[in-house]
Amino acid sequence: MGSGTWTNHTGDALYAVLIYLLVAAVASRIPSWQAAAAALAVCTAVELLQLSPLPAALGEIFPPARLVFGTTFGMLDLVSYGTGVLAAGLLDGVLCRRLDVRRPGSRSLSGAVPAEASGQDVP
């Protein structure tokens, strides 16, 4: 495996991390696992779109679109996206737990849903 392959897959994983961060920023009230699922769905949709001629046509009209949509389908890209989204989701979960930030739907270490998230009145 050459350095070009290594950097290509690292770039794909970082692309997935970016998508995760965008989803988490736009929908900040959803649990991290839902943000991860949405980010993986977006990355997968963009990769599957590359099976059609649409991304290449967009790249001809507006060359920077190649950076967003890519040009060719690669099965290993899906693995890289999964790795990036998993890393981002796990890091987000660890940081939220460490900083004691509660996202809706998150559970405490005991498994109980915080009263604020359960809809109960908190004095």
C-alpha cells in the first residue's frame, strides 16, 4: 500500500469527521449516535452518487464540486467513512461525558436517563 492510498483513505476518514461535526452542529440536540448515523448516511449517499454520471458532470460545470462529491466510486471509501464517523462519535461521547455535557437521550453511567431529558420537573 503506497503513501497515496494511505493519504486517500485518511482524507476520506477526515471528510467523514467533517460531516459528523456539521451534523452535530446543525442538530446539536440529538444524541451522538444519531449524529453518527446521519453522518454515515450522508457519506454513503455521496459515495453511492458517484456510481452515476452526476458528480462528474457537476465537476465539469463547477470544479470545486469534485471536492464535495468526488468523481469515482470506491468500496474502501465506505470503510474509511465508517472509521471516521466511528472515531468522531466515540470522541464526542467521551468528551461529553468528561465535560459532563448531557445531550438529549444520553444516559448516565448508571443507565438512568437524567430528569431533564425524561421530561420530569426538576426543582
